[in-house]
Amino acid sequence: MTEASHLSSLHVLTVLFYQRLYKEKLLSQEELTLVFPDLRELLKIHGSLSGKMKDLQEKGPLIEEIGDHLLSQEIESCP
């Protein structure tokens, strides 16, 4: 699974499940938080990472320094 497809899956999860359960009031906010912990944060983190990877791919098809970018993403996402 690529980062882009993972991000797409997170969006589908948000739209098809989280938002529908919220709008239809099938689960309380507390229950939604238990079922989908940190969903918004995951979207933010993976959206940022996907954007950085797209920027790197524009420089060339081979990304040699991905470790540094993953590490910086890990550091940025820490509380």
C-alpha cells in the first residue's frame, strides 16, 4: 500500500463511517472517539507525509533520503 492509497483509505473511513455515524447519531461522540481514536490527527500526519513524498518525487523518480523525511515527520507528530 502506498502512502497515497493509505491516505485515501483514511478519507473513506472518515466519510463513509465516521461522518455517517456522527450525522445519524448512531454513536455518541465518546463512542466515536473510542472507535476512531486520533482519526483527525492521522489524516493530518499522513496528508503532510504524502505531500512531502510527492514533492520529493517531482525532483526525480528515486527518493534516496526518505529516512530523514520519515524521521522529521515522526518528530513533528510527537506531542
